[in-house]
Amino acid sequence: MVPMFDFVYANGRHVIQYQIPDYYAPPKRKIFRMSDRRQYAKAYKILRPVFPPRHPRRRGRKRVTHFRSLWEWLHPVTLPQMRVEYLLRFHKVTPPAPRIAEDVIGPRAAGVYRDVPAFDGFFDDLVRLNDFSYFDRAEVDLAAKGVSLGAPSLRDMVVFELTRLQTGNRSYEEFARNLRFFCPWCLSPLLRAPRLVPTRQDFSRLFRALPASVLEQFFFDRLEELQQLRVVVFRVLLWDTQFIHSNASDYKDKETGTYSDPDAGLCVHDNKFLGVGFKASTLYAYCGDRVVPVFCRVFPGNTAEVDCFRQTMEAYFESDLPSPVVVIADSGGYSAANLEYIAKRGVVPLVNARENIVNQPVKQFAKHLFLNAEYIPARWSDDDVRALYAVRTAVERCFSHVVVVFNAKRVSIRGLAGVTKHRWVVLILDVLKILASYKVGRPDLFQSPTAFARTRLAFPSGLTRSLYAAAGYELLGETEAGVRFGGRNRDNLGFSEANFK
């Protein structure tokens, strides 16, 4: 008999299948109603296709890629095998006993930095010890291109912006009121226009007209100077993002359906509503007792951290900055494609993974530390990996002083370009403090965000004597030449408050 199967569907459609044997016999019809679960299961067994068995590939045979990219030929994809002890060993920076600062601030003022550990410096020295004439040249170049900044002096406005961040004023209006209420002439020795008192409109016009490349180039010039002084080493890079709240409402306009800042996006992190703003994706170079910012990109708040990490690393590799040995990041930047991209550059990616990943060789190293073991060098032990990943907390401390000291969690400007300029100014202030600390011979001020927080004209005349006395020096009394101090294992130092004016 010839079996004939009739598959009847609910919409009236019939599918008839014959199985014809080698001999002839009358057909035997069998009907399956596909709307019935039991009959559907029996029909599925009959209709299931049967494939021929697949024989395993013979031993010793593997695929060979005949064509490779130019990058793979020039740069090997093997991961570095250097020891973790070498990666975490950084030499102590020994400044040349502030001879660099003596030519600018004078030997007696430089002696206060050297002799009194409690003295944390003047804000004036951030400007005097660094090349701020760059902004004068940049203003001339912008004027030649027809760009009007709407401010009396670009250099003066940058000094005021650094002062606003150092004093923790959140808005430009608040900073302008404080300048008018307190003495605004403390910064006059640093300005091209000594009587300038900027307003909120001056800052607004400046950040609209000033190209971000001007601030970016000044930052990289200072970073190159740090590299020549061997203060920064690019072996270990730390990555993370920080949320910046825009000067916009957290809710969309009911009529237009958009935010008041069209470039901003809604940011939600770990199921926590942060608001409408931007993400500052920043790379820091870990150098032991100092952590130096080296690169930054700003994205809308609704951009996934995986994309922020990838685009930031692509921009970093395209720049002229040295290639690192290892990149450390949190779980926000984890993806198999990102790890493969970094490893192909010969860099070890230590990116924390999620616990629920089962289709990748993810290994647990600590309670909340899961890493992809495929991209970890074989000679590194579990203790080495834990010790290396433990330095990632340094980037959190760098972000905390931006919020606590600089009060820069929320900006008073809108637009992606304006927020990018604001973030470059924050990083410039960090780099200037590290440079000034080196030049005055005070490596202990590298990671002190509250250092250089007073001006020379506002410095009390009797505070220097108190600082010397607290440091253990014997005060010998005042003479016509000034104040003389007795030292510990050193000659008497003549000092006068006039040297600070």
C-alpha cells in the first residue's frame, strides 16, 4: 500500500505527501489536523528532514587565512608578556630642586615651597610657570581668520575660567557676583587688562566662538611637556565615563517633544535616572603616585558606554600618543568586539565582564571581578591580575574632585561643543597643577586638588611667619631688610613679604 499523508490546516489549506515504494499498491490515506497539538506533533515527526551524517574533519587540517590586513602585517597581534611588577613599578619623580621656579617666582618664594610642607602654593604660579602666551598667539590667529571671541582677551578669560573652577563656582552668574562682592583685583597681576571684571555674557560669547581645538592643543602641549619631564608614562591607561548634567530640563517639551538642549540625551546608569546631559569618556595614565589625564571625548548621555569606549579608543590610537601596554576599564565598555579590537593592537584589555556571560571564557578573579581569560597573558597569575585591576579605583578619585572641589557636575552651557570645551578646561587645570608641582619641587602636591588655591595679593602678611614656626623654624625677629629665620641644618634665610607682591 502507498502511504498518503494529508496535512489539513485551519485556513482550509491542504498539503498532501506521498511515499511511493518500489512496488505498486493502493494508497492508504492518513489525515492530520494541524490545529490539534497531538496530531501536529505526530506530523512534525513525519515531516522532520533527515540529513546525512557529517564526518569529522581529519586531524591536522585547519583553515589558513591567505589575506591579512596591512595593520596585522605591521603590528603583531600577540599580547605583551611583561611582568605585572614591571607595569606597576614607577620611578619617584625628583624635581630639580626648584631651580625652574626660581627664575620666575624668585629664590625666596621658591624657598617657601621647599622649606614649609604645609604651604600648598599660589594660584598665580599656575599661570606664571606655564606658557600662557599660547592664548595670545591663538587669539591673533583667530582674528586673522575672522573669528571674533567677544572678549577683551582670550588669555584673561581662560585665567578667569580656571579661577572659577578652582573656587568651586557652579555658574558664571555666581562667579561674577563673587568677583564684584570680594576683591576682584587679586588676579590683576596675571591679566593683560588688569581692571577686567567679566560678566556672564562674556563667558557665553567666548564659549560659543572659541574653537575646541584651541583648548585641546594647549592641553596636549602641556602633556608633551610632562612626557619630556618623565612625569607621565603611558604603560597603564584607565578608562571611565562621567556624567555631566546639561543646562537643560530633564523632561521633554510637551509641544515639540524634544529637550531644551538638542545635543543632550537622557542618561540612565545601573537603572538609576541621572538626567539629561553628556558623558565625558576620559583616559587617565596611571603612574604610581600620580594619575594624569591624557585623552577625552564627550558623547550625548544616551550613548551606550560600549560605544563610548570603542570610539574613544579608536580616536586615541589614531592620535600621536604612545600606545599603552594595558587598558583597564569597568563593565560598561565590555564586549567581545571591543576586546578583540584592543588585543589586535597588541594591548592587554582588562575590562570587567558581566557575571551571566556563558558563551565566552569569562573567569572570576574576585567577588565582583570577571575577566575574559582569552586576552590575559599566560604568565600572569590570578594575584597579578587582581593587583593590576585594583588600580582602576584611581580614576574614581580623579572624577570625585571634579564634583567635590570644582563643582563641575553641572555646566551652565548647552550643546556638545560647549560641554567639550568645558571638559578640556577641567583637564587643563589638572595638568597645570601637576606641572606647577613639579617645577616648584613639590611632588606631594601631584594629586592634591585643593592645592594652589590662594592668590598672592590675598595672602596675609603674617601667615608666612606662622607657617615657618609651625614647620619647626626659630624666628629671629624682624630687621630693616625683612624677617630672618633660623633653619634646621641650613643658613639663615632673609625673607620679605614684598617678594610675594
